[in-house]
Amino acid sequence: MAQQHLDPTDPTAGAVTGDALAGYLRAQATEFLRALRLHRETGAGAAAGGSEESVDAARALRRSARRISASLHTFRPLLDTDWSEAIRPELAWVSGTLAMEHAYAARLERLLQALHRLSGATALPAQAGVVDIADATGTAGRIPAPQKEAPPAGPATHPAATPDRGNLTVGAAKSGALLDRQLTLARTRAHSTALQALGSSRFHAVADNIAVLASEVPLTPAAATADLRPLAAAAEERLTDAVAGLPLVTAGHPYNAAALIHGLSPDPAPHPQDAPWHQVRLLLRLHRYAREVLHGDSDPVDVRLLAAGQSLNRHRDASEAAAAAAQAARTPRIAPATAYALGVLHADQRHEVEAARFAFQQSWQRQTVGTP
Amino acid sequence: MAQQHLDPTDPTAGAVTGDALAGYLRAQATEFLRALRLHRETGAGAAAGGSEESVDAARALRRSARRISASLHTFRPLLDTDWSEAIRPELAWVSGTLAMEHAYAARLERLLQALHRLSGATALPAQAGVVDIADATGTAGRIPAPQKEAPPAGPATHPAATPDRGNLTVGAAKSGALLDRQLTLARTRAHSTALQALGSSRFHAVADNIAVLASEVPLTPAAATADLRPLAAAAEERLTDAVAGLPLVTAGHPYNAAALIHGLSPDPAPHPQDAPWHQVRLLLRLHRYAREVLHGDSDPVDVRLLAAGQSLNRHRDASEAAAAAAQAARTPRIAPATAYALGVLHADQRHEVEAARFAFQQSWQRQTVGTP
């Protein structure tokens, strides 16, 4: 990584070559193996959630798997084609499988926080307590109260003006319990799937491959002296092109109400209008990782790029949370009050989607205006 | 109205006196009587909705009643106290009673438009047609399809990507039918109430009073030479003070999510957080009418004041539409899909409330920065 301190935007500076790529890949492979060892030591076999250490280890595993996979993609011409085309889908499988458990947990937390906020800042656990007593509709069986302590409420301008005893607040509590049941089940299954994956021969083959990568990167003969910068620039260009295809004029106009179109569409899957934004999120990540390869540890944190990425993460999370609320509303035999609360929740999360697009537009505009 | 062309902001100009107030009140009273005659001639006794002319006449009646009442309030010290305190509540009763029918019609139209937009730009009547066939829940009787042709959809980025056959879209159609039934009933009742009011001896007493006002305004002895401007300035100050009490910093921050707090509150009545905004809406109107008295027909239209007023009207309309959706969701024995759609609709309208506050903040800021 001798060349990592070069500034790739400086045309007079020397090229960053395949050696830097090899160094980056070796470092990420080493990190992958370290995280894997840590994950095994910290008792990943425990119940869903696991220890804090095993959660951290799983995150580190995903983190390095994503970076290796992204680098193989961006700098494809410099690497042995057969090898890199064989390992990339396997790495995607590893990071995808490991991500699910965390995603369900985060989605539940996001939705319970939103329910809490929408209920006007009265503690959710207290509301959950009234479920069985106040259940006058009699359509559902005994619903377990949410087991998570709800996090503190969002901005509350009118703290708890009315006591939360009405029908619709029962709906909020019951929808929270329903989401808790469904997403906790999904999370438990994702945990089992991840454990099975980590114990599979398929995963062991991936780990073996990464172990080889940690010492020997299969560069093409020409790669050692090839300039990485055109390939990194191409990754940035793919990002820029995809952003140019986004409806940023609409997104930059607050309260455009675009995200809730299809809010009553019969399909509870994520909205088709979200797809280009998800795509930009992935391309932004590829661009960021390509910068890491070029700049190494000396990469100055681009706070605007970071903000844009965070907006797109928020966009993805809100989009999936909205879909989960819509999906829960299709549960047979739920009470109307529960369905109503899920409708409010769905719309709330679709507005979060819209807010995230606005935030992205703002940070992206600053970026292109003030680009160094 | 000889002094109506004076600029009241010019301290060297002569005062606008009680004569201008008398002229304004006479003109508004004449307008009231003209509208009343027109209303009687155009068959106000017809079914709810009435002819276009009778709707216009009712609007003109309300318009002059509001202006007379507002002027009596703002310029109270210049008018015979007993007389003005007796007639003001009567004028409020007239304009309030006449406003209800229009309010219910507008509310229904707003909600059906929103449902249409949320359903992704497929025509609402077509959806309504599938209600009876696709009703698999069997909880409701035969629901009449909405009788209004849904107006054109709002901005649609993805026109009808999926056929609207799913459960939730049935919910959208059924919630539209439910709102149509409830608000049409309310409107019909409001129409009858208005007709009864217009035929009552109480109303005839008001009309007699207005007829006297058209020729003889009961000014106090000192009023003819009194300066109107301090009283108009006091009205403006009450407005400015009330605006200063609004959470404009929050409102100016897009997607602050403040309007949906209490979105799942058990009380379907308009949110308590809306009250200060409604109050500003009334004070803005008083200020506008006081300007009319001072400037007469030469009053230059203040587009910023107009924009601020329109934002507050939109705020009021969305607030009441959201409450109507929440109220409809409390109808016994509705299907979960209907309740879900009403929840989405409620949240959508609460975001309209938030959007209206943002728009008000924007126009008000421009106003105070660029004030003449």
C-alpha cells in the first residue's frame, strides 16, 4: 500500500496501481478471517440476538465481505476472471444472509419507535399493557405485549394531552404487538438461517477462498502496473449517471407527496418507484469502496458523501418498514383498529421515504456545487 | 369613501376616519341584501348542492356577513356598543350555518381526491365498481359506490403499474364509499339546517338589521372624525403576536413530522396542536378586512398575505379532512382493509397539515423580510 497517500485527483501524481488493490484485498480478507474467528469464539450459536460481541463480529464479517465483493466488481479487469466470478456471488450470499437478522431487528425497532411517536409520547409498554383488558373487538387471540422497551419518543410538541385509552390507541398497541410477533419470528428464522449458513460446506469453501486471498491476490499479469484510477472513475460515473436519472427536482420540493403514490396499492412489496434509489445506494457504496482502495487509510472522510449514503440507508429502511406495516395489515382477522394503526404507520414510513429523498437531494446538491 | 385612496402607512397623509368605515359597512350590507335576494330567486329550496347561482349567492352572503362582523369587531369603539354586540353573534351564526354545506362537500372532494392519488392514478369509480364482487370480508352490507366522478389524479410518477384488484384497493374503494355516505349525509343535513335558518324569524331579524345598516351606520358621535388607523394597527398587532407564538422554526424545517404526533391519539377531533394555527387564520382575515376598510377598492392585493391566508385555509381543510377519516374509521363493523385505507388517508392529510404549515412559514418569512 505504498501508493495510498497519492492524491488520485492530482493528474501530476503517479498512478495508483494494482499493488494498492492487492494490499486492500489482503487487508479486507484478513479482517474477514479475524471477524469469523471472533464470531465463533463469542458463541454465535446462542439464541437470536446473540451477545454484543457476536453481533459486532457479524457486522465486521459483512463489512469486509461487501468490500471484497465491491472491489472485485469495480476492478474486475485486473483480476483473474474465473476466480472473481466464482467468488462474488458467494460473498453476496454471505453478507446477504448475515444481514437479515439485523435488518429485521432494526425494522421492528423503527416501527415501534414510529408507533410510539404517533401515539403522542406516552410510553408504549404502558399501552401494550391495556391490550387484553381493552380488547372489545374479540377478533384476535391473546396477543403478547411487545417485549422491547420502546426507545424515547421523537420530537413531541404536545406531550400526552389526552390519556391513551381510546379505541385507536388500542389499535396502536395491538399493531405494535402484531409487528413484534411477525418481525421477531422473521428475525429468529434469519438467525437460524445464518447459523446454518456459517456451518455449511458452502461457507467453508468461501472462508478457504478468503484465506487464500489474505496471502495471495489473483491479479492479472498486467495488473501490478495498471492504473486503478480509470476503473474507479468509471464506478463514480455509473453513480453520477444513476443519480442523474433520479427525480431530484421533485425530491427537492418539500412535501411533494410522491412517495405515497401507490400507498393503497394492493402490492405490499416495496414500491417500484423506490428501485432507482436503492440502485443509487449500491452504486454510492461501490464508489466509496473504490475511493478506499485508491486512498487507503488516508482517505479523507467526505462528510457529504457520508450524508448522502445515510439518506439512502434511511430511504431503504423506511421503504422496507412501510412494506412490513402493509404486510402486517394483510394478516387475517385483525381488528379494524389494528388495521387503521397499520395504515397510519405505513403512510408515516412512506413520508420518511420522501423525507430521505429530500435529504439526499440536499446533500447531493451541496456535493456537486462544492465539489473539490 | 372619499378618503379611501390615502396611504395609511404614510404618516404625513391625512387620517382615514369613521366615514370610511361607514361607507365600507354600507357597501357590505348592500352586498349582503343583494346576495340574499339572489339566493331566494335562484331556488335555494332545491336539493343539497343547489344550482350554481344559489351556491354563488350563499358564498356572497357569507362573504359580506364575515366582513361586517369583522369590521364591527376591529372598529368596536367607533360603533354603538349595544347594537354591535347584539348583531355580531347573529352574523357569526349566519355565516357559520351557511358554511357547513360547502365545507362537507369540499371535505369529501378533498378526501376522494386523496384516495384517488393514493391508489396510484387508476380511476376511483372503476375501483368502486369492484366493491361488491371483491368483498370477501363480508362484514358490511351493500355499500353504494361513490357518486362523484373522481377528479383527475395528482402527480403520478408510476401510472398504474399494477392492476388494482388486491385487498387493500378494495379497502380504498370501500373507505371512499363510506366517506361518501357519511359526508353526503352530513352535507344534506347542513343544507336543511341552512334552509331552515334562512326561513327563520331569527334570520329575518338579522336581515332587517342589515337593511338598516345599508342606509344608516350607528357610529358613535366621535367616530366621524376619529382615525381608524390605530384600531387597524391593533388588529395587525394581534395577528403578529399570534404568529410569533406559532412553532415556525419547526414548521420551516421540512419533514419535521410534528403534525402526525397524536396521529394515533384516541380523540378523532381536530388535534389540539392545530388550534393556534386556526386562530392565526382568523386573525389574518381580520387584518385583511381592516385593510379593506382603510384602503377601499384601491387596496393593492398583497400576494404574500394572500398566500399566507391560502396556506392557513389549506391547513384548516386538511386538519378537518384528517379528522373525518379518523372519525369514519370508528364506524362499527368496518372491514380491516377499509380501516387500513382510512389510516393511510388520515396520515396523508396530517402530512398535508404539515405541508401547509411549511408553506405558511415560507410566505410569512418572505413577508416580514420584504415588508414595505
